[in-house]
Amino acid sequence: MRNNDVVTPSPPPSDEIDADELGRRSNAILRVGLLMLGSGTASYRVKQGMKTVARSLGVEEHSEQVTLTEITTTSRVGQQFRTEVSELRHHSVNADRIARLDRFRRQVPSATTPADVHRALDEIERHGRMYNPWLNSSFAGAACAGFAVLNRARILEVVVVFIAAFMGQWVRRELAHRHFNAFGTVLVAATVATTVYIGSLALLSLAGTGLESHASGYISSVLFLLPGFALITGALDLAKSDYSAGIVRVVYGTSLTLAAAVAVWGVSVISPLDTTDRPPIDVGLAADLAIKSAASFVGVLGFALLFNSPWRMAVTAATIGLVNVPRLLLIENGMPVQTATFLACLVLGIFAALGARGGRWPVITLQVPACLVQIPGVLAHEAVVSLNEARYIDATAGILQVLLTVLAILVGLVVAKYMTDRHWAFER
């Protein structure tokens, strides 16, 4: 193998591997898994990456157990084996790193050495975050502003949503870099975003704007906290019958969602919100489609860039996310929300597979941002308000509607995965 004009020696044959050499190979395999897991990819892809590298390193048999925070691996050559356990407490979504690691997995030579693996991983790790804190927080603001438009917020409310989400993401990023507890980070960030939103609207109302705090903008200001990667990769792992990984991911995503919900509920109790259904503004069909398309595109683009996607990847995801527009039209014309959402996510998953064809990008980096604009955030808040007001029938109906819609998103993506990836659909 040639790397930087230096010929690397071939790995020794299996009958010459001693315990130290097996340890070096096992360590290289484990590092691949930890980097993939820490960047937010699904557990089945982590296992696939480790097995690919194990074969290239001459490991005869490799088994692994992957959860959200732990990896246990066993490498066997001849009569020797080595088992390692590693814990990963801090992880975040990094779409660019997911793509680089997936490219490394696809292009790893049939025979390599631990030194070559570490050298390639060092190069990948040198590529840090692509966007500075100002841009990163602006992307969160843009994503939530797109949500606000889709939720029929007014122009000034959309501006306030951008500012509130910007501040919330800034706080979230700072706390995450200090390795603050994940649940607490979401709680604090959601509190900051909602407080900024309500405070800003209060100042604007004093200036005579006549705007009151409405649930459409209020909920939109915290939707940058949606743990989309955890929930969707968890659903994919569950569909692969990998329950130890899938259940942990879904529970983790649900706990972060509950952390945001607690903050949203707490601030709304202090400052009640208007939850009346806003009628659409009569601007004509062409203008309405243009607004919905622009809002969906900007919302998905903001999420993709927030996940550290390169621009071309982000634009591709945003283009795929335009399937949200026919979904909204189907709902407005009487189709049940969950049915329209399932169909939209099925088409979305197929388009994502086409966009990722040939290893251009991992499918998950296109799927997750594109589907997040379909989350029914306002409906979820209305269900919480109904609970506060002891309207339990309305609350139960709202919660079930939210759960069915989220389930429709996950099932639609899973079915699309079955249809487009035979290696994933069929067990070897």
C-alpha cells in the first residue's frame, strides 16, 4: 500500500501474529467504531465499518456490540483473541465526519496495517467543525424561522424566532463544549430560546405592534433542539432487530425531547400563549406554494448546516425536503396527517437513496434534515396546554396525533430503506 510516497509494509500473515500485534489491530478497529459512533451514525453502520477494517487487517473473526455510549469488540486470529470495551460519553452529530468515515470504509484496501488505519483516521479528525459559532447559531435560527413560516407565524414573529433560536443554539454549543450534561444542556438552551422569544415579543408589543405571544412562533424557536439523528438511527437499528442499540437511542432522543418540553411548558406557564388556530393568509395558490417551498427549503438547509454538512450535501438535503410541500397540500385537502406524512417520508427516503447513490454521501445525512420540518411541534404544545387546563380528552387526542405523526416519519423512512438498500434489508 502506498501513502504519501512511502511504501507501507504488508501486514504479517495470521500465523505470525502475536498478542501485541493483535492488540494493535484491535485498537485500530475500535478507534474506527468510536469515531463513527461519536459522529452520530447508526449502530449498524458502525458495525459494518469495524468489520470492513477487521477484514482488511487480516482479523479472521470479529464480533461487536454497539450501543449509544459503549462498544465491546472481540478480534480473533487463530487461537488468539482479544476483547476490548470502550465507553463514549460525549458525542455530537457531525455530518461531514460521517461522510468522511463512510468514504474511508468504502475505500479501505483489501490489505492494510494498523499504522495506515490510524494515519487515515488522524487525517479525518483534523477536519473539525466547518462553521464558526456565529454561523452555526445562524443556521439554527434559519431552520427555526422556516418552521415558523410553515406554522403560519407573522413576519415579525419569524424575525424573533430567528433571534431566539440563535441565542439558544449559542448557549447550547457553549455548554456542550464544556461537556455539560446533555439533558441539562437542552433544558437550559430551551429556556433561553423561549425566554428570549417571549421577552422580545413583549418589548415589541410595548412599541405598539399588537403582537401577542403565539404558540406557532414560540414552539418554532426551540425546534433546533430536536434529536432527529438519535430517533431516526434508533428506529433503523430497531428495524434491524438490534434492540440493545435501538432502544437506547430512542430513549436518549425521547429524554432530550422531554427536557426541551419541560422548559417550554415552564416558561409558557409564566407567560400564557395564544393557541388559537391561525387561518392561512389568502395570497393565492402560486404565492402560497412559493412560500411553503421557500420555508421548507430554508428550514431543511438550516438543519443540515447545523449538523455540519458541507454546502453541496446541505443543498441536496434541502431539495429533497421539498416533498414537505405536497404533504402540506394533501393535509389541507383532507388527508389524515399521519398518512400524508408516511407517504412524504417514503418518497423522501427513496430520493435520499438516489442522492446518495454510489457512496456520494451517507443516506442518513440527507434523510434526517429533510424530514425534521414535518415534526408537529405546535400540536404537541397544544396537547400540553390541554393537560394544564385539565382537558384530558383533548390532550390525549393531541398526544396520540403527535405520536402517530412521528411514527409515520420513522416507518416511512424504514420502508424506504427496505426498498432501496438490499444489503440492509437482507440478513447475511
